[in-house]
Amino acid sequence: MIKASEQSAVNQPHTRQSVHRTVEPEAVSFFAGLHNFLIDEVRVWHRVTRNGRMWYYCDILGRVRHSTFIGLYLLGFWIAPVSLHPQCLDFKPPFKPQEDLQFCAMYRNFGCCDSAKDQELMAKFYKIMDNFDNYGYANCAGYVQDLLCQECSPYAAHLFDAEDPSTPIRTLPGLCPDYCSQFWLKCRSTITLLSDDLQLAQAEPDQVQFCQHLELEDPDYCYPHLLSNEQLTQNLGHVRADPEGCLQLCLEEVANGLRNPLAMVHANDGTHRFFIAEQVGLVWTYLPDRSKLEKPFLNITKAVLTSPWEGDERGFLGLTFHPDYKYNGKLYVYYSVEIGFDERIRVSEFRVSPGDMNVVDHASERIILEVDEPASNHNGGMVMFADDGYLYIFTGDGGMAGDPFGKYGNAQNKSALLGKVLRINVDDNDRGPLYRIPSDNPFVRERGARPEVYAYGVRNMWRCSVDRGDPLTKEGKGRIFCGDVGQNKFEEIDIIEKGRNYGWRAKEGFSCYDKKLCANSSLDDVLPIYAYPHKMGKSVTGGYVYRGCEYPNLNGMYIFGDFMSGRMMSLQENKNTGQWNYHEICMGMGLTCAFPGLINNYYQYIISFAEDEAGELYFMSTGVPSATSPTGVVYKLVDPSRRAPPRQCHYDPLPVRVKSKLITFRPKETLTGVELPTKHQKLSLPEEPVRPHPTESAVSESDKDWLQELMDILKEQEAAAVTTTLPQTTTKPPRHTRRKNRRKKGKHRSESGLVPAAVPQSGAVRLAGDEQGRDDRGRVEIFANGEWGTVCDDLWNTKNAAVVCRQLGFRFALKASKHSEFGEGKSLRILLDDVQCEGTEESLLDCQHTDIGMHNCAHYEDAGVICGNSDYVDA
């Protein structure tokens, strides 16, 4: 609203002649003085309340204003509501400017403008105001600044109707009717200076028509009312979470069509290429634009031991580049081989071809280390360089179950290389031994111990990483994080330290496994920083501490996953207590990931994590865990709530000499759970404007933008919703085709709200178990083979939930519930396990799954869903 001090102007609009006149010398002096004032950026703060919600200040034009954005924005990790969708005009999340904004100061803490854009808007302001005398300036300068600065709003995309990048944006932001009326009465003569939109120029003579043209369909986003809308401004810029604290992140597809991609590494040579290894023994080169070279970087498929069997742990398992690869061209690989009747793990050194920087010289292989494997599982597979420049090799305990080898197992036997973290020096090895033992290795002088051993007592560490450290303080730099796969109860995350015993087989996670060994006072083992039970997942995949530039909110967050359950997780260290706080990571619900190029789903078998040369975080997963299945995809993790300022993360990759054919990357994955209607261009104004009756809608159906059209759909469905008593049953989903503006009718409901289910069809679903009797959530029960039964949550995800919710007539799958959140259906049999849907099937029976009635789970793993017709969960 306009301040009382700003309402002293006459109520009638000025004519163009009264304000668009030649500027007199004294006016020039006035503008020059004001310009100096602006440059000096004199601000006087009048009042600041402790809660930070009403900060009054004099802006750079001397006007008293308040802003809910100032003071609300706090750096760091926080949980914000999931229904928000801040977005800039470049279709990306807002950011915190690196430098203070002089002109649009209300968005100095968080918004869509950096100092360069701020100066651009200031220059535009002066160009417009140079057309006014002192009286016109006093009346209209504030309005002009307001309108220009909305390009800096965190919700600029909404204000300018720009959520769809394929359509033109508004030239003026959406205004609330009361504000628009005041603007038109006082400063309508600025309209043609602010905008070159012919439709606005035609509407300018008519106040009602003009303000209707600037009105937004969703009044929550109109200016200036959105400034006082706490739902939109509270915790703006923080990582969002659902009501249960599950962090909402999004993904960007990076590569696809891969066969069990289990390593993605960079060469740290300035080219920003990344190299993706497949389990069969192929390594592919990808350029920074994500195009793939047709010729593989490395091909040792003939030497690698693996098979098409799902879950086979043998194969090409690890890849790393020497820290001085840019100069010596060396890289190291870890893979399974068969020598006669023996299976071994092999670590080899290769060199890049002198004639092609994108191909390895296969004849250069030198075997650094080989270790016999007594079984085909627990092969380890991680190989990497740490900050000390040494090569670290992570071996499994030899396989089978319970590490049955010898009196105490391989892991506790320091004379064995299995179940260990090894550290060796491969520098200067062109002559003499292929590797040397670092002099400070912990067991160099211990009799009977292998000098390569750096740490012991590990079961099967799958994916480790080195913390780059905080970008500013370097805190945490050099720490080695590992995920150690458990036996039958717990998975764990460890920080590897020199000489330490990580407990296996005496302990699994925090609990005893071998009670006799566990009671041994000489064990002196180090506990994991986190362990989780097999209700949450059965095979940990270690990740990385995020230290990239693009998403500041994620800094310091250790992100990892589980291969079997597909669960994505995070740990954040409490610097005061040293404890690690856990948060699950979910894919963004509703409109959270509705940015160009982002998706909110992934294949469930999380194989590995990766960092690119700039420190951004990725992970690899597949739909079929077989070395020969081309269902592997690489995803980049994205925080939709906040990005780094423009140009802060810019880098110029060194040129890459390419001799192979390039294969252009074509994404295949799509956003699920949200149907985005087509956005239509606004209709042209008639040649002779007709003022509608005040009670009539001023905007036709085809005028609506896609976001508003979607919101209208949700409101209509919520208004028409009938409260039902669970269980709710249906057999066919009602299909919605927004582009045709029609909707097929669902099954007729009885007066009680129940769909007749006397004879359910095969594949029918119902929800049960919600204590409050809500019909939009519950345990999923399916009718198959003539009986009702439950569904196991082993591979349960949002795609599966989307199929169920659509069957039940809901627009959104808000959550794929696991771990019998809605109770255990013990009175029923478990009918489905390992369900894998694409999200478009008519029923769960159309998805991939085990045979009906066949399962490897219990009722504490009963799957559930939360559905809805809006993009957020009602608690």
C-alpha cells in the first residue's frame, strides 16, 4: 500500500504535456544532486524488530519502506515450506548478491539481481525520470522504482508471468488492484516510458482495463501484497523440507544409456571432462557440454571378470587419475580378473595415449597389485588419491558371510590385504618398484603386519571420498568418508583415520556381531559417525561432502544413498557437539522442481556418487542392476531453493582436442507428479476496449498462464472432493488432458463416498491405516489373484506412488511412504515386492515386480502413499 506521506499528490492524473517537458537547468542540478545521493547510498535505519519481520528503513530515494525479505534471510541450513516456488526471470532460483544493491535495496539480501543488474535498472530509472519536472518526480519516482525493481524479486518469474520459458514475459510486473489504481491515478503518464507493450498503451486511457491487464490470476503473488505474505517470505532461500523433515532437492539428467555406471571421475586437468566407467570394463569420455565421445577412453572388457547376473559384484570397480595427470598422464583402475581357476582383484596403472588425449594407451598397463578373492562377493572396489598424494585402495573382506576366514576373519588380520584400507606411494615408479610404502604408514614396524595397511576392520567399503573442505575456511579438508556395507542388520558411514580399527567382524554398525570378539578389550575400534538399520536400506553407497559453488545451502552436507532401497540421505555435522545430524533427501514435490531441465525422480539402484572438477555433486543409478543392462543414468543434484550469484561459479575449461565422433546428449527422463498445462499467449485487446462489469471475470480461460491454470484445476478438485471412509477403491484412473479442456468421469460413488467394490478388478488399489481416517493417504493394498494384499517398500518410489494416486483420482503423489508408516497390514498377505514403475502405468500390476505373492520382506516394510490435489502435504 502507498504510505500516507506518499499520498499528497492530486487524485487526477497528469497530462503528458505537464510532465514530458524539457528539463530546466535547475532540474538538472536537482537530478545531479540526487544522483550523488544515490551513489553515496545513504541509508537511515529507523526501527528493527527482534523477529526481523518489519524492518523500516529509508531507501535510496529517501522513502520510508518496510520489507519482509530483509532480515528473514539467514545463511545456512533451514527447513522451509515445500509449497514455495521462487524463480527468477532466467528461470533459475534466486541468490544472495555478492555486493550490496544500491538501487533495489529491498532485495539486497536475497533476490534475482546482482550489482550489475541493479546498476542497469538504476540507469533505466534516470532515463525515465529525466522526462519529469520536480513535481512529477516527487509523485512518480517511487512508483517507477517499485516497478523496475520487481525484476529483482525472488518471485520475479511469477510477477512477470514468466514461469514458462517458451512464452513472452510481461513488460510490467503483476500489480495488486489497489496499488495499480493509485499508480494509474498519479503516474499513468509513465506507462509508455516503462513499457513498449502496445496492449498496455492501448489500455492506458482506461483505468479498469489497464489494471485488469496487469492483474495476476493468483493474488498471492501480486505486488506489493506478496511482501507481506508470510507463506511466501518465511525462510525464503533455505533448503526446503516436507512436514517430516525430508529435504526437497531436484535433479538434472547428465548421461544415460549406461551399463551399471559405477564410477564418474575427473582428471583435474582443467578440461572439466568427466569419465564414466561401466562395470563391463568400458570408460567413456564426456565433454563439459555433456556430449560423449564415440570411442571409449578405456576398453578392458576382455580382461574384466563379470557376468549379466543381477547383483554380481565383480567387474570394473574403480578408477582414479594421478594428481599430476596433467603432466604424467597416469591413471589407476581396480577390477576383477580370473587367473586360471582363481578370482582376483587387480589394481593397474595405465597411461594416456601420446597421440590422443581422450584414449588410454592399452599397452601401457602395469599391474600394481593383485589379491586373491576367496569368494565372488565383497570385492571392495574404491581406489583414489587423498590430499597427501598417496594412492588409497579399499578392499573387501573376501566374501561369503560373516568374514569366516581364519580365527578372527580377514578384516581383523593385519597380515591379510582383504578387509583393509591400503595406502601406497606410486610416484616416481618408472624405474624400480611399482610402489613404495609411505614411511608413516601405521604398521610398517609391526611384525607380521602388511606395511600397505593404513586402516583395518572393514567389511566391504563401497564408495569413499575426500572432503575438499569449506570453500572459505578449508575446515574439514582432507577427511576421508566411506560407506561400509553391513551384514544383516546395519549399514554405516565412517571417517577413515590412520591406524584405526573399524570393528568388523566384531561389530556391525554400533552393535556386536561376533560377541566374543566384541567383548575383547583390545579391540580398540572406532565407531561409525552414523549407522542405519536394514529397515531403511540394505547396502550403503558412500557419497561426498558437498563443497561445490552452485548451491551454497548444501555446503558441508554429506550426501549418500542406499543401493537396495534407493533411499537418498544426508548428514550434517553439528560443530558444537561433533555429532552428525541426519536428514533424508526426497525429490521435490509439486512445483518445487518445476524449473527448465530439472526432474524429480531417479532409478532406484544407487550405484555411486561423484564430484566434477568444479566440485558439483552427482550420483549414478540404474533400473536393472546388471552389468549388461543399459538403464544406467547419471544425475546432478540441484537445490531449487537457492543458487550462487551469477558469474561467481564461472570457469573456462581448457580446450580438448577431439579425434572421435561426438554423440550429442539427449535427456530422456521427465518431471513426474505434476502435469504442466500449455501456457497460451494473452489475447490481443480489442480495437475499441469494452469495460467489463465489475462482477465479471476480466480474463478469459485462454488468458491464464500455465501455473494459474494448474492452480485452478487443483482448487476445483479440492472444492469438489468428497470426504470418504477408508478403504478407498478404484480400478481405473480418471485421465486428465488439459490441452483439450476435458476430463473423463471416474466411477460413480455411492452416498457413503465409497466406490462400489463388491467385485474388484485385478489391480484395484485402496488406502488403509491412516489414524485420522483421511482418504488421501494410507497403506497401499492391492487386489490380485482374488485377494487383497500389501506391497513391499524395497523399491518403493514416487513413480510407483504416482500410479497409485492417479488410480485413486488424485493429481499428485506427494510422498512414497515406507517402513509401514500407516501401520502393518498383518491380516493380509504381501502380494507385491520390488515394484518398479515408469509412472505412466494404469496399475501396479502393469509395472515390473516379482511374481504375485513372492517376496523377501516383512510387514514392517509395507508401502504407503500420500496423495493430493495440491502440491504440498497437509500435516
